[in-house]
Amino acid sequence: MENRTNLKDLQKPVVLCGMMAAGKTTVGRNLAAVTGLDFVDLDKEIERREDKSVPEIFTEYGEEEFRRLERQVLAGLWQEPKIIALGGGALQTPEFAEKIKQHSLMIYLNVSVSILVNRLSGKKNRPKLRNADGSWKTGQQLQEYIRNLLSERQPLYQKAHIIVDIDKELSPRKITEHLLQKIQCYAEQT
Ligand code: S3P
């Protein structure tokens, strides 16, 4: 993979946003490998600092506290250029999304509902995919949930400087190559 854009010249972090299972972590790792920048996965960083998994944090402290941790940990990360993969709900409010945009090159991996549902079916590691009775969302229920959550979050994701539309399964390598081209175009225009 060729990197013609020196992301270090951007002098700000590259922040990947999008729904759960959009591929933020995989693409983020690839981008970091190509550019030589450090990679931070926000969920993993929270887990490391709290010494608890994301599901444990949701169960023990609740979602509000998890969101507070996201804001707190993220605020300490954007001093230097690096690649950051956010959790799917990390943008939280228009004001916060705007703030992230000001401090970063923000990229939205806009993956179609059908691909997301396909990737998330049978996965039991994301607390947002549990029903109130503890069971896991499946089939039609999962599809409706993801569709509604996406339309709720879409206005925040759409604030990104660069949007990559993904409506068929492509290898992370192809997506990263495509993204590098988009970053190159963006860098030339600004
Ligand atoms: C969440 C997405 C997860 C994680 C948490 C909540 C969400 O991250 O932060 O389970 O609200 O969409 P990924 O997007 O990396 O799965």
C-alpha cells in the first residue's frame, strides 16, 4: 500500500468514526501501519485504564459513565498526530462532534445497514445489542435496531471531513487504499 500523504504533516490526529462493526479498528490499524503513526482504539484505551472490559463498565457503572470516560480519555489524546478509532457512540452530541472535528481530520466509515447487520449477527460482545431482559438482538430486531440507531447518529457522523461509503464487502486493505486516496485529495484541497 502506497502512502503519498504524509499524515504527520496534518499535525492533528485522524479520527475514525462510524457504527459498531464499521471496521474502524481494522482500517485504523492499517492506516497506522502505512503512515507510521501510532494507533489508539478508544474502547481498548478505556479498558486498559479502567482494567475492565467495555461490557463490564456498562454493567457495573452504566452507559452514562462509559460516555463520560469516552469524553475524558479522548480529550487527552488529540495533542499529537495519531490514528484514533472511536467507539460507535462516542460522538454523543452535535457540540462534541463539532469539537472533535475542530481538533482532527475526521473520517466517517459509512457502512450500509445490511453489511452491519451481517457482521453483527451472533456477536455477543457489545452491550448495546442486548435487550432489556438480557437477551441478544437477532434477525429482524437487530436490523431495526441498527437502522434506527444509524439514523439517529447519522447527523453526527456526517460532520466528518471525509466520508467513505461502503455498501459492499471490501477487504480492509482496499478500503484503506481508497481512504488514503481520499485523504490525499482532501490534503490537496486544503
Ligand atoms: C458502542 C460501540 C462500541 C463500544 C460500546 C458502545 C456504541 O464500539 O464503544 O460497546 O454505542 O455504538 P465499536 O463501535 O468499536 O463496536
